[in-house]
Amino acid sequence: MRMNKGVEWATHACTLLAPLGPDKGLSLTALADYHGVPQPYMAKQMQALSKAGIVRTSRGKSGGYALARPVDDISLWDIKQAVDGPEPAFRCTEIRQQGPCALPSAECKTPCAIAAAFARAEAAYRDALRGIKLSAIVSDVAGHADAKHIGDIVAWYQAHVTEMPVRP
Amino acid sequence: MRMNKGVEWATHACTLLAPLGPDKGLSLTALADYHGVPQPYMAKQMQALSKAGIVRTSRGKSGGYALARPVDDISLWDIKQAVDGPEPAFRCTEIRQQGPCALPSAECKTPCAIAAAFARAEAAYRDALRGIKLSAIVSDVAGHADAKHIGDIVAWYQAHVTEMPVRP
DNA sequence: AATATTCGGATATTAAATATCCGTATTTAA
DNA sequence: TTAAATACGGATATTTAATATCCGAATATT
């Protein structure tokens, strides 16, 4: 079982957008370059985030991406769901309805006990991710960076941030 | 994110072996036929279970597979782990160490906050699966089967069970 | 109004993981 | 000794993920 790598990149991208507030953003190029990931694939993730309403975009010259909601209102589950889709990892193929002792489909109204068990575990996973907000990630990262590195980041921000004021 | 389909088959196979107790088993052919899954692929899963000490095997004529431990001592996590391997779904690629503002590797002793967060969620998933024992699955399935179907299963068992006494 | 820049989306292309199958060796009851 | 069964390694096909390319639509700037 392996998670879509795009989830990692999308989460890093959101972490990078977080300190900018609602009125500033970064272009796709900047987001891709910052972490050295291929631009077209980064675009795919950002578009998924955009569709899910996690980031908003503005096009044309000086366009880019900005967070669409407060950092306390974006959970890791939101991001994972947006990029990785809504399907559960365990997908019941109803093999109980096959073979010499197959259950007739009339008796399969209740979900297979095995599928139900895995679904409960995935619900626990989901709830854990729901409890982790972008704000917690950002403050954790900030707490570990040293002064020099923060300087680098600030300089990079100043060179790349684009204005994306929210219009009423 | 999609789970290895073999986990489903392996779990069903264990569920089928559970009522037989430690001294009786089923051949690979029987296990594969019961749920109508391809035999060579079923073999792969059973061998994984065997390596993990969840089932024991006996080779040669009248050989087969039997559970190696009491049904209360086998969790869904054990099975998932045996078939799907130990690697986490989220794998940090350390992209914080790449790009124009890359963190020097000296500062990356503590794990990336994002990776750590996903790891916590996977721990919740693991703990949930650990809490679900094969015994619970078996009794749940048994509770939902009707009398006629149970008759079918008993007849099938009688035709396919092989003796696999535990030798001291 | 023209233009350069940027996102959106569709579509290849490549790489990786999963699923399936086969052949041979090894074990064991009869 | 023989027949029947699993173990193991590898070969192949299928599916999914990752990467790259392209063109059209939108928009800020000139």
C-alpha cells in the first residue's frame, strides 16, 4: 500500500502558502521550484487543491495560488482527500458471493464483516488526519528552523510572492 | 491509495481456516476454489502468511494450511502486515532538503513535521486493526449466515478438510 | 486593444507496482 | 518408490502512478 506522492507535495505547497495570508500567493513555477519538483506534476496537485476549495487561483500575469481558507480550517485529511481521491484503500470485491459456497446476493445486504473492519480502521486514520490542521504543521516547522535558514526563506518569499487581493 | 488485493483474500482464507482448530487444515486448491480466486496468486498470499507465522503448512500428500495460533491471537494488522509488507503508506522523500531553500541535512535529524503527522495517523490505523481479532470476524460472519448456507459450508468442509495434527 | 504570462485541462509517455502464471525443487503420506 | 502437495524463484501481463507535452482560456500589464 503506497500513498500518492502528490499528497506530500501538495501538503508542502500548502505549508509554504500558509504564512502568506489570504491576499498573497505564489505562482506554479515558484511552488515547483521551491521544492525542486517537476512543474507539470505540481500543477496537477494544485488543480486538485483548487477544485477542492483549499486554494484559490488567479490567472494571467502575476497570477498564482493562495490559500482559500484560514490555516485552522484546513486539515491534512482535506489535502489528502483532495489529491488522493475519496476511495477507501481497502476495496471489497465481494468474494463471499463467489465459489461453491457463494452467499446469495440477497443475504449480502449487510457489508462483509472483513470489509467493515477495515473500513473502521480507515475511519480511525481519517479522524486522526482530520485532527491535524495546517496551522499545527506550520508552527512545528517554524519551531525547528534556525535563524539563517529563516532569512533565506524570507528573501525567497520577497522575490516570488505575488499579490492576490481578495476582491469583494 | 489502494491496498494490495491479496490482503482481502488472505483474510478470507484465515476466516475459513479459523473454525477448523489447530489440527485441521485445507489445501491450497481448496482455499483457492472456495472463493474462486486463482490458485497461484492464492499461494503467494498463503506463503506470506506462513512466513509471518500466522499459518503453518505441511507439505507432501495430504498437505495444506492450518492456523498456527489461536484466533484471539491473530489480528487484522498481523494479516495486513504479512501480506502487504511493513512499509508505511506515506513515504517522506525529504523534499525539504531540495530546492533553493533546502534545509542542510544536519538540520534534518528530527523527522519532517508532515511525515510525522501522517505517521501518527497511520499509527491510529494500525492500532485499530490490531484491536480486531480473527475471532471477532468469525463470530460476526457466523451470526449473519442462515441455516441452509451453514449446511452447505459444513458439507464443503467435510469434503475438503485435511488432518494436520500438531506433532510434539 | 495588444501582448505576455499564467492557470486549466486533455493527452501522451515513461516508470513502478500489482496481479497472474509457470516451472522446478522439495517434502511427505501411502 | 511414487504420487500429491507446498516452496520458491522468476517470467509476464495488467494496472496505476509519475512525468512530460501541448493547446486553449483567462487576465494583468503595457
